[in-house]
Amino acid sequence: MEKNTYDELIAGIKGAKTFALITHKFPDADAFCSKKAFARLIRNVNPEATVHKFVEYNDKENLGRYEHLFHNRLDELNPEEPLQQYDMVVALDCAEPHRMGKYLPIFENGKTTVNIDHHENPKYADKNYVDDKASSTCEILYEIFKEQDIHVSDSTASVLYGGMMTDTGHFKNNATARTFRIVSEIFDIASPERVNELLSDKTVEGTKIFRNCKQNFLYDGRFAVANITQKDIEDANATYRDVLGMSDELLSHRGVYIAIVFAHEKDGLIRASCRADKGHSIVDIVKSQGGGYSSEQVGAFSSKKHVDEVYTELMPFIEKQINQNVVEHNPFLDATSYARFAHPKKQSLKHLLQSAIMLHPVIKQ
Ligand SMILES: [Mn+2]
């Protein structure tokens, strides 16, 4: 990326009075953290400006997971009022315009539009800062702060770290030497307490669910699946948001390429959180149910269909992913252990998913 592009961005920020920051719907930590960090960048460069922040989240619970980062200072669009035109509208972590959800009209109505992202991205804005080699949008933002000599506070450093850590699955996916160089600089700036604060969002209720998940998940060596029923959630006095993140845990088992955690809610709604190992993708899996994804490795969907139907529809996509041979990226598996993990006792996926239902008969509606 050319150096003067960031100069142009900063000049644009200095010349604008009103800003709207938008990130993708079904936001993850990189979305929230990059938005927060960019608001601070604006405050440093142009303290008089007004900044509005928009994000379409799927429910309050999803927001709740990150509310300690936001204190609920998010703006909402009032459909009764005419659409405001902002001097600069910045899309953060949005691979495609439609991922802005209901806030896309604000973007389209912006005097100047900016697109900062680390996905494969068609560069849909007036000014595009797209780097698909970056681990996260927060990684790109850190480089903008540094290159432009903008002060990175203790708190901003930890926010940027939050986006980098989560988008890389705790530095297991897409983390590069560049990522770790930045992380080492962040640890020079941020106090460990701040960073740990970001990590301490676990709840005791979540841990109870987690224990259940760990005892009851099923796997065939390459694919791991767990079902969390409404009863499990109620018994633990937990909420759906406590269930998020367990798919990361399932994926961390040796040899597992794809992990899905299903949460079954009272009204028959199924929510699924999907993860893929490097070299694999959950994109087709979540797309088959109209879900969203923040990278090839991380996605989610919800469905009102019967669980059997959802499983049947997912199966070919899961099968395609787990049958791909990507053994070469795991240096820790020698030929013998690979044979054991990659070719476990043949158990059909259908059987596996059926067992998952039988284990939790309560989800059979
Ligand atoms: Mn991201």
C-alpha cells in the first residue's frame, strides 16, 4: 500500500465535520473493536468532529458480549426521519456493501465513502484501504495509527489487540510475523490488566454450558458437533450468548477441520456457530442456511427449520470440507497419527448427526 494513501485518508478526516462508522451485521470483536479504534483515530485527528456509530446486530445478546467495549453508545437509524448525509462514511471490516445490513443507505448517501477491510473485497468505496494479507481490520488500523504518528493509548492498544486476537482465533489462524510484530508493540503500550479485561468476558453460566458441551460433543476425527438444548441453557441459567465461542473450543481438537455448535431455543429457532481450520471454509455451510461469516473460518446462521432438515442440507457442504486433504499444514501429525485422525473408524456423517439428535432427544420437536 502506498504511503500517501494514508495521508489522503487523514487529510479527508481533517476536512470533515460529520462521520458515520458502519461495520458488518452479525458483528464480531474485530468489527466492534475496529469501529471503536477508528472513532478514537478521528478524535485524535479532528477533535471537533461528531461521530455516529452504526451496527446491525442480530440481537441484544450478541451486543451484550461486547458491551463492555461500548457502554451501549451506538446510534440507531430512525426510519421516521430523513436520511442524514454525513461528510465521511467509513465501512470497517465489511467485505461487501450488503454486509452493512440496514445501514447500507447511510453509506450510499455519504459525501465521501471509505472502506477499510482485510477480506477479499471489491473496493466499493471512494477510498479503499483493503489488505487481504492482514489478519484483521484492527491490524490495518494499528498500522495507520503508527504510520501517521497518531497517539495509541493504553486503552486503544488493547481494543486493537482484541480484534486481532479474536479474528485469528487466539493467533492460530491468519496470524503472520507482521501480526506478532504489532502484538509485541501493543504489549509495550497496553497494560496487561487492559488486555486481560478483554479476555475476561467468560461467565460462570457459560462455563456450565461449556462443561456440558465438552462432555457431550461428538466427532468423527475431522468434524466435531455439539448440541446445546434450551433445557441445557436454562439449567445453567445461561443465555445464547454464553454458547458463542464454544465452536472455537471444539475446533481446537487435533485433526478436527470443521466444528459446529447448535443452540436450540424455545420457539424452535436453531442457532449455529461454525468454525473451520486453516485451509477449510465454513462459507458454503453458513450460506446454505442464509447465514453470515466474518472470514472463511468463522460464521454463524440461524434457522427456523426442523433440525433434521437443517442437518440434511448441511451434510454435503460439511462432507466436502472434511474430505479435503490438507495434512501438510499440520507439522505435528506424522504419517501414522494422521492416518488415525484423518481416517477414523468409518462413521457416516449422517449417523453422527443422528446420534447428536438422539443424545438430546428434547430437541426432537
Ligand atoms: Mn475482521
